[in-house]
Amino acid sequence: MIRVKSIMTRNVISVPLSSSLKEAANLMLSKSVSCLLIVDENKPVGVLSESNIIKGAVAKKAKVKDIMSRNFIVISPKTKFSEISKALRERKIKIFPVIENGSLAGLVAETDIIQATRDFTRFHQIFQEIILSVFGLATAFFLFYFSPIFR
């Protein structure tokens, strides 16, 4: 069973709740990320995405707290992959802060979920190919061993 701990990003890019929109946008550009986690005393309180910034661009002196989204679920490193995958599909939540021992330990984003799904699919395909190869070799062995031609 895949757990969040194995797919989470540990170096979370975040900004404090008091940050300006300009500071957050510049950080997103410099780090090449599409969203930031908004924290207050190392606890997630919101998510700031590119679409939030576009909406907040009208108010030039806006703070991130004025336009951030509060639509996220806090999870633990032991949370099952299937649970966050379900929340992504059903509730359209794209970012999951990971809390361990009361503080921010990491983050699982939609891209992490997609990558984990790809990795699992690749592993599944390789496993199927190995099984088919073993059965192919076993079949060939029995065909040759019990064949009247090779006796």
C-alpha cells in the first residue's frame, strides 16, 4: 500500500499569512511553482494558486490572506494514497499539506499523485511482462521436454 510519506514533497515552498500578493507572485515565479502554501506559525491556513493571483491582481495592495483558498485537506504521512486520490477526484482538491507531530512535514500536490500513478502503472506493466516471460519459458520447457520429436 502506497503511503503519503513515500510521495510527498519535503521542501515545501510557503509564505506567511501576512505576505503581500506581489511577494507571493515573485516567489512563485522564482521557484517555478503553480501554487504556494500559506502558513501561520508553521501550520497551513490556505493555498495560493495562479488563478487566485489573477483574481487578486485588481487589488494592488492585496495580501495573500485576502485571496487565498481554504479548500484543502490536511493529511498525515501515514495517509493512504487511495484516500488522497479519491479526494482529488471527488472534491477537486489539488493540494494536501502533510502534518507530522503538529508541524508541516511536506506537501502532496496533484502532480505528485499523477507521478505516483504513472510509477505504479510502470511497475505493474513490468511485473506483468516478467510473469508472461516466466510462463512462456515454462511452456517452452514442457513442450520440449514432453515432445516426441526430442526423445
